[in-house]
Amino acid sequence: MKWWKRSVFSAISVIWGYCSLDYLFYAFQLLANKRNHTRQYHPEEDGVMQLLGAGLFLLWFVVMAFYFYLIRKSSNQIDLIEADRKTGREKVRRKWFDTILQAAFILTGMLVRWCYLMLFYFPNC
């Protein structure tokens, strides 16, 4: 992958990780029925919100899969072929560097958001 593509994907990954922590927290609140203050379960209201939370989780995973698909298509398409020393068979090694790098940037964005929340937002509450 060229350096400008890698830097664009890196910026998108950090921003996506930073924003997705709040998104996942909101989806978990809906899924766990956290906003129900009456402590009584109403399937027509609370069940729909729980299904919405589950749908938001699934949507996040679909977007992540599509994002990693884009990264794989944008990176080098050349695979490494190595010969095993013991058996003599050829192995195909896929290039995963760009995918692992962008996953690390997504986790870094989530960590930055978590540190911001722990150091600046929650102590003031």
C-alpha cells in the first residue's frame, strides 16, 4: 500500500475507533435495557429497543468487515510463497500487515477515547 493510502486509512481508523466506543456503549445500553427506569419489562417497547441494540451491534460488525475488505483490496495483492524446509511443500503467506496495522489504529482510537473519558469526563461527574 502506498504511504498516502496508508495515512488516509490510519486517520480513518483512529477516528472510527474514537467514535465507535461511544456507539458500542450506546448499543449495549439499548441491548441491556438500561434506560428502563420503571423496572417493569414491556415487550412492545423494551423488546423493540433491545432488538435495536442487537441490530446496532451487528451493523458495527458489518461495517468493520467491509472496512477490512477495503483495506485488503487496497493493499498489495502479492502473496509470498515460501517452501517449508522440513516437508519441501510450498506455503502461501498472505500479506496481513496493513490489516493488522489498521486494527491497531482502531484499538488506539478506542484507547484514546477511553483515556479521555477516565481522565477528563468521569472525574467531573
